[in-house]
Amino acid sequence: MEKIPVRAEDIRIGEPLPWAVYDERGVMLLRQGHVVRSSLQLRRMIDRGAWHEPEPEPEKGDRKKKVGMRREREPFTRLSILIPRIRRMQQSVFDIQSGAQKEVFAVAERLTELVRADREAMIAAINLIRDFDYSARHAAFTGLLSATMAEELNYDRRRREGLVVAALLQNIGYLEDQDRFASSVGVIDEETRVKLRAHPNASAEKALSCGIEDPFILRAIREHHERWDGRGYPAELKGKRITEAARILTLADHYVAMTSPRSYRKGLHPVVGLRQIFLLAGRIGDPEMTHAFVAAVGVNPAGACVYLDSGEQGMVVRRRSIASQPLIAIVKSLGTWVGSPRSVSCRRWNAVNGTPM
């Protein structure tokens, strides 16, 4: 097997690795698609004598086929195909259909794979995709954020899988009403309020009826609306009496809800949404978990539209080693839409107080 030494010029900080990286003994250090976050991490990897295998050359006859396969694997395309499947999966769980349990775990694995393949693209998708029913989109996005947090916290396979499954099913108990609630305007009536406060337990019962018996999953579903200050529901648990998985779901649920547009309001800008999450730490969210959440999503999340001091408009593409200087693609330059967005590492731009494009 040919071993090609990893060189600093082969890797771009903040972008996915094109191949897996191994140490001198052949032990995998980083999988393909992992994002190197800093020059220090890169230097340490090179100092360990890291290497990678050569990229396979496609055969001439397979070139068109392989190009087509690459297009099918584009993250946004894969997610757009998966969201309608999530809606069908939700209905099968709600109706307690045969095979629903297997489908839930299959969908959870697909969401996890998408995050592994390109975390930044999935964060961008959460901030940009606005098609599909709200219930399916919300489940997909909270699932992606849960998979991202599981990776950030180095969860083992069982906890990672359980967390994403819980994210997919946390609102299943009021599936028939969720889209209607999302478009409701004004003060909700008492009947609606009762349904809302009952849905964590109702969702856990639906999951249990489909054969999902793992206490880790069921408890996360039951507690995802509990608050750190004890003012949540249904059990008014407080602090670390709330399971860690539920504390993660709380943050993911709030971020998606705040940044998603409704029929009666626009969604918050992603940076503003993260700031709100941060400001609510100690009231709604676990302060320690909130810091981990912001770190996982990025203080300047991919997909956030921004205005630059130069008057240009752009979009955050990826984070870089310096959090305040993300990679931004310029999409409108001084009043003119550009044909091909160009990327810049921007020091001066306005996302928090500016108006999203």
C-alpha cells in the first residue's frame, strides 16, 4: 500500500478532509470528511508522521457513472430526498404501523451520516432550506443538530443513535396538530395549550407502542421541554435532574423553532438565534451544554446571510480557525449580483444587527 505523507498545503483549515489520515502504525487518526479546525491540530498531526492513501483513479468507462454518483451524494440533495421520507416515517410511527421502529433507526443513521460527511453543509441546510412541511423539517433539523452535538461530545454509538431517534420522535405525539400550531397566530386556547403540554408524554407513548423501549430515548423525549430553571413541563424538573440527552434536545428544539419562519413572522437570523440561545442559558438551557452547542454550530454558522462593511452581501460558507473570521462567499457586489460567488475571509461584517438578505 502506498503511503503518501500529509503536508500542510494538502489540507485547508475548516474544510473536510478528502481522505482518511493514519499514523505511522496504520491507526486511523481522522476519517475522510473530518474538518481540521486549527493550524495547531494540523501541525500536531503532521508531527506524528501522518499519511494517507492515494485517491483511486476512476476507470474511463465508469467516469460518467461516478460523476453521477457524486452528484447524488451532494449533502443538500441527500437531505432534500430524506425529509419527505421523514414525513412518511412520522406518519408510520403515529399510526403504529409495522416496521415503523426499523425505519426510525434507519433514518437516524442517514442523518448521522450526513453530519459525518459534511457538518458545515448540514448547518447551512438548517439555515437555508425552507421547503417541506414544518413537522418533517423540524424533525430533520433537530436530528441533524443532535447528531452534531453527539459528535461534539464524543458520544458512543448507542447514545448517538438514541439521541437522534429521540429528536426525530420528540413531537410525534401531536403530529396531526404540529403544522397547524406552527401557523397559528395569536394566543392559543386552553384545549391547544393542554395538547402542547401533554405532547412529550404522548410522544414517548407512541415510541413505546412502536417497540422503542430504550429508557435513554424515552426519557429524552419525555423531558425535552423541561427547563434548567424548573419552569418547564410536564414534570417541572430542574437542573441536572433533567437527563443530558433532553438538555441537548431542548437547545436544538429552541434553535430550530426560533430560526424557522412561520406564516406570521420571519425566522430569526442564525447568529441572532444563537445569541438568544446563549442569553437563555441558566433559564431554559444548561449553561455548560449551551457553550457546547454554540461551539458545535459555530458562532457564525454556515448558511448565515451577511452584509459586509464594503456594501457587499455574502453568505457564510465555513468556519475558520479564527471564529470571528469565517469564510464568506460574496453573492452581491456593490449592487450587482455576481455570476460565481467568490470566497473571502472577512474581518468586518454585520450579521447580528444587520438585516438578513
